[in-house]
Amino acid sequence: MRYRNGIGYDVHRLVEGRPLILGGIVIPFEKGLDGHSDADVLSHAIADAILGALGEPDIGHWFPPTDQSIEGISSMKILLKVQELIDGKRAFLENIDSTVIAEAPKILPH
């Protein structure tokens, strides 16, 4: 079966006292993103795009914010689960385009 395009979008608010993680990389900044997991909005949007293309429920289904056992989970683990779903459907990932919209910090160096 051929799967099509998916769209992923995620937003978390900036807060003090948390690391800023984008695409699995810790970005030095005075604030981080608030969330039940590591709040990596880039990885979450990519995961949701892939899940949508597979016809699967969104990231909240697989990793509900009410599940205390996964509090603080790395979004890299979330992407590993998504990879398992890709493999289970014998699908393949052809392309991912993603956009980060932020005034600060500058992410180009990272």
C-alpha cells in the first residue's frame, strides 16, 4: 500500500527552568518549551506528519499527556516508535520538510 503526505504542526510555550530541545538537540537559551515530554516541537511535528501519512492517530494517542510513566520522555523515543509503525506497515519515508518559526534563539548554528 502506498501512503501519502502527512502534515504535522506543534506549538509549546516558552518557560523558564526547562531546556530548549529542537530536533533532539539541546539549544542554549534562557527558556525551554513546556510540555509533558521534552517538548521538542520539531520532532513532534515530524512525528505527527508521518503518523498522518500512515493513517494513524496523532502523537497524543500514542503518547498521551495523562500517562505519568512517559513524563519527560525524549522525543527521539517518540520518533523510534513512529519508525516501528513505518516498518510494521512496510512503508518508507521518502522526504520530510519542516519549518521552525521563532524570533529567538537563532538556530542556524545548531
